[in-house]
Amino acid sequence: MKTIAGFLSGITVLITTFMSCTNTSTNTAPAAGISKQPFGEADGKPVDLYTLTNKNGVQVKISTYGGVITSWITPDKNGKQSSIVLGFDSLSGYLAKPPYFGALIGRYGNRIANGKFKIGDSTYTLATNNGKNSLHGGNKGFDKVVWTAATPNDSVASLALSYLSKDGEEGYPGNLQVNVVYTLTPDNELEITYDATTDKATPINLTQHSYFNLTGDHANTILGHKLQLDADYYTPVDTSLIPTGELKAVKGTPFDFTSPHLIGERIDSVPGGYDHNFVLNSKDGSLHQAATLTDSVSGRKLEVFTTEPGIQFYSGNFLNGSIKDNSGKPFNQHTGMCLETQHFPNSPNEPKFPNTILKPGEKYHTVTKYKISW
Ligand code: GLA
């Protein structure tokens, strides 16, 4: 059932309309900028939904609950507008805990084995929420909290979200101040910057968990999308999806996406489907292209750029139709896929993986851009 009460109760507040339109003479360009409307309440706090719009008709809606991208509307090659991510149009869909739909993930994206790690002589025990492991921050990760929003820059469509994760939250050490900025550019990029500081050494691995379906209709699967990844190696996993520690060459395996392949082409030979961290070839921490995803039917292309060393390609294996959208249409298996830029899963227990421990005085800073074209 469509729940629009939250939308109707609020008056849309236009904060600013600013980005310069190059074709102002035609009046056909949508109003570029950022606006907000009430989206309900969580933890006794009001939740807002921000809409970022650019002059090309791209529109991204982001909730202060979980920093969730609820919809990401773009044209297709015929100019038809639809959302390229799985989502709900009411907060209740998210309060029912869908598997991280569209959300910001933290304090640690993906799994930490047995919910335990050591820093120096101290052993820390995390909330375990995925069998014996801790997944995506524990029981109440950053995807389930209300973030504080600001619109800091009046020359771009930017939404700044901040959250203070307290010392001991979900078992993690240190007060961690997290700031995430979403910016929709005139070039159809959604840029996400992640910054954080801490007062005690802590693991940190922030990411974004949008499920993409470039057809714009989750009646279709993503098996007909073509994926290319700039990764010669991946991190194989055990049966509980914890990396074994090995970096394995993709060459000659179904994990070889160094040239474009249909996702459905070899998925049957990957038990359970793709749910793996790929080791990106670029190692210097600069912004580099990690992934390209295309759908020939809609003509849409999604390019992912990141400063991160890894990307989790998850092919929506656990979606099973039990969760439905606002019109009652189920989210079936493989109807969405995630490209989560990140450090490697379980790094705090794998000294050979790139470091994920942030110390007091250090600054955590990563950037990821999702660029859409059609
Ligand atoms: C991540 C994990 C998957 C799964 C999904 C959420 O991407 O790698 O194993 O837990 O989140 O369902």
C-alpha cells in the first residue's frame, strides 16, 4: 500500500535554487538545487527527505535516516525517467529493516570475523548480527540512525550528513565523528565524501549500499547487465563469507571482469552468487575508475570511481521476494546489485590487508563517485 502521509503532512521547503542553467532561455530544464520535506520520525527524532536535482533531470532523494538514497531518477536512452535503485517511498519501508537498501554503512562495512579484533593488547567484542560475525556495523549500524543534515554550500547541490558514534557503540572503541557529503554535479555524478576522526583507535570502513538496477524496473533482474571491474585479484571467502586472507587471481575464473561480462553469464558457477571483495588495481589512494556497469536495453551506464582499495560486488543473492515495494511488487533475487567501495572485509584481523585502524589525530577521508549516463 502506498504510504504518503509523511509526504502530505509536510510542506515542501525550497531551500535554494541555484545551480546555473546553461539553457535558461528554453525554460525546459528542471529546477536544479536541493529541497527537503518531512519523512516521518525514528528514535523520537524527525526524519527529513532531501531531493538533489540537476539540470539534466537527474534527481536523488536522500533520507536523514541511515543517509539512505531512497530513489535516484535518471532518464534512459528514450528520455523515460525512472529510479535506478531499489527503495521505498515511505520511512516505514526502511524501519522494517530491509537489507541495507540505499544506506550509509558503518562503523565497519562488511564482516568482522567472530565480532572480535585486537588493537595493541586490547581485545574488543562487537555485536554479532550475522551468524557468529559482525556485519555492517552490528545490530544498529549507521544505516539505522538519524543523521544531522546541513546544506553547506550554496553553489552546488550538496547534502552534508553528520553522526557522532559514541565510544562503545556496538562494541567499537572511541567517539567517532563522521561526516558524509553527497553532491550531485551538473555532470550527473553523485560524489560521496566520507570524513571521520576518533578519540581512540578504532576500525573504520564506510561505504554506500545502494542496490542498482539500471533497467529502472525491479521486475527485471540485473543478470543482463554488463560489468567491468578494474581488479586482477579478489579475496576468496569461507562459508560464512569471511575472506580466507588469500588474494586470488581472477584470470580464468568467473570472477574475471577485467573485460565486460554479463553478470548472468557465469553466476551459476559461483556458489550463492557474487558476494565478494575485488582488489582494485590502483593502489595509490587516488580517485580511479573501479567499475563500469551497463544495461543495453535502457542504454544506461554507471561508472564508479573511488579512492578505496576494494569494491564489494554483491549480486542481490539474498533477496527472495519477501520484501515488497510500496506498490506490493516483490524484490526478487538478483533484482538489484551493489557496488560497495571499501577496504577489505575483516581487515582488522588480517594484518596483510590494507590498514583500517584510525587513530586519534588522524583524518579518515575517502571519496567515491557514481556517474550515470544514458
Ligand atoms: C553485503 C554483504 C552481503 C549481504 C548484504 C546484505 O553486501 O556482503 O553478504 O549481507 O550486504 O544482505
